Amino acid sequence: MRMSGKRDFGSFHVSNVQELLSLTEEEYTPPPLPFVTPTFEQYQSDPLVFGKPTRDKHFLLQESCTFINHGAFGATLKEGLDVAQKWRSYIERQPVRFYDREYMSFLVHVIRRLAKFVGCSPLDIVLTDNASTGINCVLKSLELRPGDIIYTLSTTYGAVKKLVHHVCKEKEATVQEELVEMPLTSSRQIIDLVKTTLTTGCKLAVFDHIPSNFPIIFPVKELIEICHARGVPVLIDGAHALGSLPIDLTDLDADYYVSNAHKWFCGPKGCAFLHVKRQHQTHVRPLVVSHGFGGGFTSEFSWTGLKDYAGYLAMHTVLDFWLAVGPDKIRAYMYDLARKAATLLTDKWKSRLAAPLESFGSMMLVQLPPELYRDCNCVDYSKAEIIQNALFHRFSIEVPIKALQGHLYVRISAHIHNSLQDYEHLANAVIELLSEDLLNAKKNKVANH
């Protein structure tokens, strides 16, 4: 590996991180790992059987729970957890050697591999603890002035909405939030909404790639083009994207893009990425300023103080799994299962989806039977919570219920550890609750108390 005369690695000596990231594939030699890790090579000749066999072999999910809420916090590969623990044990054998001499070289290798997987230069991507951290870095680095506008949609993630309002309140800027009406008939509605409401001069537009509460795949490439044509930079919250979508950040051309590795990618908790276009990197700063400050974009984010970096380094194993099994095969199974599950539920419940079937990917938003909440004066979070708690406590089903624009929906997730039987269990459980007139029974119980 070609090296300059710059100082060695370490929390106090990060001056050559940028150089290592800028090397070509031919020039770069990755550091050898200090222990043996799984390669999953067997799946190249003997394909992995998805569903229960995968759940039993590669996940720690509780057998008694019907887990169809992967979209919440993900579920980590067993091997990813094992390798993360190997890193922790290795670090503790000689902590100073690791942090001062080895950590940065191992991190550079992870960043280079992840950048290749998501289609960008390793110089433009950094690791963060989660998508929220990355979004905070972008929004808190904005030079907002009184009267500036940040453009959002009603589907923006709740925590991000709070952050946008907080940042705007501090700087006396304005939040412009436009309503996405449901049910959606076409993604064209979103494109037209943005075209008619986005004005030239907005400081930033924020869109979800897959909104948490309304998990359709947004036409983000078209939205980015609309914004750029009007001189508006774009932040894409891709918290649910890595793993559930093929990502090509160079082609997408967003100014800022964040995604989690712990959700659909099944990495250990505490790993995400932030991608920033080159022209914006001089003003985007990590939330914690430490020894990497002044060493370049990646250096500033690579060391934000001592913490557990094992989740970052275990990404090698998660990447190995995806590349061995095949990203296209994994996504094909998830999408096919999600569509079969959605069809099963809408048929059994005589209900509908919140958008056309083809608008969704690995998550679906399915309306609960309207009779379930027909007599409710107000369909709100409290009603959704009653249903969600009943499914959890009585049927051991982990799935979120959403109250959206006067209706109750269930958001189902489909991953390679799921099978159609999971959704059959959900379908039958809701039908049982319907027969009990659960929401009215709760209402009458309160009234008679």
C-alpha cells in the first residue's frame, strides 16, 4: 500500500485517512483482519433457503414471536453480532495499539467497501451512529437566516420534523410542510405536489426515500431533479433504504443522503452512513469536534471521541453476507413476500392498501377492516395503540398500527426471516379482534367506569 511521509494512524494522528480513501483499487491494499470471519461462500453454490430456515440459522429472533416489524429497529445477523464481539475482545487485548495504530486503517477499509456497495466515492461518505445523527449534522450545519425556508412533506419522519422545527425556530426560519393525501393513486401525485408548491429560494428540501409511516418508495430522483432545477439543495432521509433498495448515490445526485445499516441491512446497532456531495463538505461538521478536525471531511467524522466502534468494523461481515447471498435475490424475496402478504390481508379483511401495490417495496401499509373502528368518533393514536397492544400481548405479534387521516392501518415488514405464515397469523388475529368489537368494548368500559 502506497503511503506518504505523513504521520501514523490514531486518534491524534489522522492526517493520512483522506489519502488512503483517495487511492485507486489498484493502489490500495486492505489491512489483514486480526481474526477469522465468516465468508458465506457456501451460498454461492448452495443458495440460502429464505423464511424459517434463515431465521433459525442467521437471526436470534424469539421463536414465540411473530416478528413482522423489521422496519422499526431491524434485526441483526447472528454473525454480525459475533464479529462485533470479536472486535471488542481484540481491542481490549491492547487498547492503545488498536486506537492509536490500527483503528483508522480498519475503518478506511469498511468505508471503501460500503462506498462501492452504494455507488459513490469513498471520499464522499462517512459513518455515523444512526440516520438521525447524520441528519442533525446536515441541518445544524446550515447557515439559516430569518425568513429562510426548509421544505418538507407531511410524510417526513416525526423526529426529523421536530429537528427541522427546532433548527428553524433558533434561526427564525420557516418550515413549509405540504400534505400528502391518502390513499395515494400514483407517485405522480407526489411529483405534482412538489412541482406546484416548491418555490425557488428554499434553503433545503427534505424527503424520505421510504417514509416510516407511509412506506412507499418515493420518486426521489424526480424530486431531486425538480429541486435542483429551482436551485434548491436536497437532503434524502434513506433510513429504510440500505438493504431494501438498490442504491446508486452518484446517479441519484442528492446533495445529502443518510441511511441506517441496522435496519434492512441487518448490521449491528449503531452504524449508519452520511453521504455529502463534494461542494458541501467544507461546511458540514460532525456534532462532536475532536482530533480529526481540520484533517478533511472523513477525518473529522472518523474520530468523535472514544466509543464502541465494533459495529462499524463488523460491517465487513454484513457486506460479505449480502454479496454472497445476492442483494437482488434478497430484495426479490422481500418484495414478493410483502406483496403476497398484502394481498392476503386485503382479501381477508375486505380492505385496501394506502397506495398501489407496485408503490411499495419491503413494507406495506394495509388498512385494517373498517368495521373495526367504524363507530369510533375519533380515529387517533390511542385507538391504534389499543389494537397494537392487543396483537402483542394476546397473539405475540410485533407489528405497528398507524392512525392516518381518519383510518387505521397496519405497516407490515417482510425480510428474509419471514414467511407467509407470519401474515396469516396476523390476518386471523385481527379477525378475532373484529369479532370482539374491541374498540367499542374499550369505549363502553371507559364510559361505564
